[in-house]
Amino acid sequence: MTHELECPNCDAIGTLTPSLYASDFKHDQGTVHVVDLECYICSQCGSDPVFADQARRNHARITDARRAAYGLLTGAEIRALRERFSLSQQEAATLFGGGANAFSKYERGEVTQSDAMDRLMKIVAGYPFLLDSLRMLAGVPVKPFTGLAGMTWLSESAVAMNDSPAPQYRRHGGLVAVSSSEYARA
């Protein structure tokens, strides 16, 4: 079943064809050029209405273009970063801050993250072991990487924040190896 749309300008039914366009938007002192914006074109009157679902997608494209102009992560980059660390949106919000629905809104382009939030995400992307520090600060159990000869790997910052006496650790690239039995006692 095909649902035919009615042109809001001339009320003709079934005359609307999906179309893409580009436009410039004010951005600080200049403009930002955004492509692949969605609309419909009416074959009867030539109007180009934008419906609610298209407006949401257009808003996300405009938000991402402005983010890129500021050097911020786009919605897709934020989602890729979150998925890289196997975090749900709720877990990411708990660790990074920003509120319960922050990452959902960042990824959909409804809200632009602050400069500080963007820097924090970029730092963790470059130094993934710092995610353990965020977990410790948020009161979330640290998820150690167990591998290599039965050793449990934690970030140095997670070990430093642990109040228990520190046995001898093996260090490698910002990670600390603790024998699994020593980790279980901590």
C-alpha cells in the first residue's frame, strides 16, 4: 500500500516527489554549506515542502556541519566511539556525564556537545585505558582485560586509585598487568 502525500500548498494529492538540495547556513562570522538536505517537490505548483521526518534529518545534517566547522565530533563519530568501547548510550552518559539522554541526543544531532565533552571523548579515544579512570570516578566497576599469561590488565590510573597495597606490577603502554589472583584480592 502506497501512501500518497498531499501538497500543503495546493492540496494536490500524489504530486510530491522526494528531492535533495543544498543550502548555506549562518555560522559564527561566516556560513556553513550543507548538502543532501531533504524536501519534496510538487509537480503541480512547484512548492518544496519539508515534512517533520525530513526536518529532523535535515537538522541533524546542519548540526553535524556546524560541529565539523568547530572541529567537534559529529553524531556518527560519537556513536562510533561509543560502540568502539561497547558502551550503551546510558553507560556512556554515566561515564562521560551530560545527563541520561545526552548521548542519544548527541548522536541524533538534537544537541551539540560542549567543547569540554568533545575533548574528553577525544582524549579517551586516543588513550582508551583512561576509560577505567572514568569508571572509577563514576563508581562503576572496572572491566579489566584478562589475557596474556593469565594476567589482568588495568590502566595505571585505575591501579593508582585502588586503596589496597600494590604488589609488583608489569607495565606496558599505560596498562598494568596484575596476576588474576592479586586482582581478585584487591
